Amino acid sequence: MMEMNTDFRKMRCNCLWLSLLFLLLTPSFGSAQSPDSTVTVAAGKHYLRSGFHRFWWGSHYRKVWAQPVQAPLLWVSTFQGGVKPVKEGGSFQTKNLRLVDSVGHEYVLRSIDKDPSVALPEFLQKTFVARLMRDQTSVIHPYGAFIVPALASAANVYHTNPRLVVIADDAGLGPFRKDFANMLALLEERPDGNWENLNSFGNPSLIVSSRKAFGELLKHPEHQVDARRYLRSRLFDMWLSDWSRREDQWRWGVGGENETVTYAPIPRDRDHAFFKFNDGVLTKLVSLFKKNYQSFDGSIVGSNVAGLIMASKQMDSYLLAYLSEQEFTQEALALQQKLNDQVIAGALQNWPPQIKELTQAEFTKKLKDRRQDLPEAATAFYRQLNRHVKLAGTAERDLFQLEFRPDGSLTVQHWSQPKGGERQLWHQKTFYPAETRSLAIYGLGEEDELKLTGKGKSQMKISWYGGEDTDKISLADSFDLSGKKIQVLDEEDGNEYPAHKRIHYRGYSPKANEFTVEGWLLRHRLH
């Protein structure tokens, strides 16, 4: 009997040791009693590849993806007093989960790892093509977004405030638990609705989408974009080598004084900042053809700028049309001053220690080198946008007055009359033939007028598209033009267009109806 008791005590002791060992080795994902616990996890060890593979397809940020870091657990049941998951979304690459708190503020969880291969046709999703696409996610720095807020704050650029988290296996995830529990993710505010208490968004009581903002800008002349802030944000994008800045990457804070409504840009989604693609033989070859795949290197001049604005050029051209080259240079010089060495060093401290060790030296040098190029990049940016200019009116009554000068320059004034208001001058700019080859003006809605004044030689191709209703062209007594004829595209709906030897008329039936606000947005891919 005594021998049996001794065996039992040994067995119980072994069980206690096994239980203790189990508790020590079990990760802290599952206990709702430890909301402040952290998890050590690597974003993507599967991106580590052989030297042969890296030679052809690039080293990218593979070591960074494979490096384990510590991240806090996020419990949706307790975050912000408890948030409710409401919608799964995201692009083909990223898994997103939208959360809403008790006062209606929205947040979004976005997976750190991506899978672009799901965008392929089903018959390719289990092939080498899919594996290669998946592998090239390593061009993205998985923790790049976390240094942007400190840099953006110094630059006076609006920004979200991302946090690195692991989504806890929380019952509060509801139907999304299976897909999102235990995922390494980025958590940030979703710029939408009322964020009047958030300074990094500019404290707006209303934030709207690009589609909504552009529609209002074209419908109402008293609705104006904060063009200087948008320019500053775009130069900041270039400094970060963030080339994927299409219209969906922006939200707009609505404000203004008196009767003017102002839209302030709020950038979001920094997945492609610090993109590193051209460090493999084959990826470098691809980058020669895919100009928008701009890598984060030591330069942002010349052809780099053309690639960096490729995804957003239509939007840039529309929103920055009336800014001068001097304003572009001023914003670049101001950024150089604000983004000093101390700001860069401080921002890089927001990385986990293991990531700082891997990439701090590289980023410090490249950010400083690229900072030196900002004025030259701003000049290249201005000249890219001003080579072929498109000026849009509004859905109200617009007057575009063109004054020609002997030196070939052309001053354009845009006047518009809001409903129930007086006609006002909203925009004015002088264009020069050395910079601008063509200038197209769109009247859009209501009765619009093109007024021609001055004396000079036209060296630019100038085109006029009237609006939906009856439009007219008026000639000042002093108007005397030589050189290229003004092209008038007449939709032939009773417009009052006079005969003149320097005006060439031709009938026109557009495929996309740019004589309306909706058609113009659609034609220029801003809808």
C-alpha cells in the first residue's frame, strides 16, 4: 500500500510540473483575463528565401518580415470601452475589419501580411504565378506605417495613428473570430464622419470620401480644396516613396469660414511607403517597364517623379491646377526645414527594437538624401502637371476669361456665380508656352462663357468644351490673336459662338459626357 501511495505522489508531482510547463509555454493569446499581455510573433518568416532566389527576385525586406517582435494583444471587448466589429473589407491583398465604438467613431484593423495572389483567376491561384506574387509582398516594409505619424506631424500633414497589435481570440469578434483571431494587424482610426476631437485629422466635424468631395467641388464654386495642404501632402508622399496614392487613399475634412466650404486632405493607407523593388535582377528589369513601381532609394528626381505621380496624376492635375511653380518650391523648402535630423531620428524610435537594428541606419541615410532632393522634385512635379492642363468649371454659371500677351503667356481667370449669389473670382493663373503645351477648359453645367481678351501670339493648343446648357464666346474690342487657333468643341445645342478667323469650330459627341459633372469625373477617373 505504501509503495502504491509513493507512486501516486510521484505521478501527481509529474502532473504538476507538466501543468506548470504547459502554462509557461502556452502563448498568451487565449486568456481574456490578461488584456495587457504581449505576444512575440514574426510578420512573415515565409519570405526568407535562398541566395539564388534573392539574386533574381530581390532581397527586399525579407529579414524584417522574418524578425520576431513583441506586439500587445487587442481585445475588442475592452478597447475604447468595447468596440463592435461591423464589416469585413479590404482590397484583394489585405484583410480588413471595421470597428465602431459607442460614440460612432470607426477604427479599422488591417492585416500586416498580404496576399495579392487572391486577385488572380482561380485557375492560377495554385500555380508558381500565385507563389511569386505572394513572395513579392516582401517589397513592403511591414512596419513602415508606424514611423509615418511622427514625420507627418512635423511636416504639418494630416495622418492616422497606427498601432501594431495582435488580435486576441476574443468572443467579441463574433462571426469574424475565425478569420481574425490571433492575426498580427495594424489598428488605426478610420477617417470618416465626425472626428472633431482628433488633431491629426484637423479636428473636422465631417470627413467625406474623395468621390463625395470631388462631386461637391465641381457642383458648387464656393466649395474649394485646400490646395497648398494637398501639395504639401503629395511632396511628403514622394519623400516616403509612397507611389500608390489614388483617390481612394484619401479622405477629406470639411470645414471653412463664412460661405466658403473647404476640403482638407487626410492621407490614409501607407502600405506602399518605403517600397523596395529594384534590388533583384528580374525585379529591376520589371521596374524599367512599370514606372510606378518606385523604390525607396536615395533619389527622387527626374524620372522618379513621373513614376511617383502615375497613379494619381489626374487627381493632382485637377487639384493643383492653379498653384504656381513658386508655391511648389516654397512647400518643398518648408518641408526640408521641418523634416530635420532630430525629427527623423525620433520617428525611427517608434519601431520595435529588433526592427530598428535591421533598418534604422538605412532609413536614416535615405530619408536625409531624399530630403535634399525635395526642391528639385517639386520643380519636376510642377512641370509634369503643367505640360497638359485641364481646367474644370462647375455646375453653376462659369466665366473663363483668357488674356493673351505679346510674350506668348496667357492669364486665365475663373469666375463663377453660386445660386443666389454674386459672381466671384475664384482662381487666376498665368501660363507660359515654355511650360504648357495644351490647355483644355471645361464649362460643365449651366450657361457658361469664354471671354477672349488681349493681344498676342498663341503658342499653346487651347480647347474649349462648353457646358450642358447654352454657352457663349465673347470677344473684347482689343482682342487680337495670331498663332495657333483656339479649338472649340461644339456639342451643337444652340450655343452663341461668333465666327472668327482665330477660332476653329467642330462638332463633338463625347464618348463620356464631359459636359456634365458626373461625366467629367468619370472621364478623368475621379468618380
